[in-house]
Amino acid sequence: MNFLGFPGGFYSKQIQILENFAKDDVQLYRRAETREKWRDTARANLMRCITELKKRIAEIYSI
């Protein structure tokens, strides 16, 4: 068990945080030109991280 009360709880909380950042209406960067340049790459990276964390949770529960 971890501090969130169940195996994988830490990862679940991290997924929730990353999913909030990955929403379309969240501005990941302050400057407009930076947002335009990096938005798609940043969101793709967030989705990659979310996928990896979900895999890790599945591994924890499959043991």
C-alpha cells in the first residue's frame, strides 16, 4: 500500500494531474509563440506519460 491507500495510488494521482494538463483549454506555456510552437509536442509527451503510467498500474494489479 502507499500513502493514497491502495497499490498504484501514486500513479493514479499522477495520471490525474497529467490529464488535467493535457486538456485543450490548458495553456502549457505563457507566451503565445511558445504555445504555438510546442503545444502538439507537449501534449503528445503528456499522453505518452499517461499511457506509461496506466501500463505500470496494470502491472501492479496483475501481480
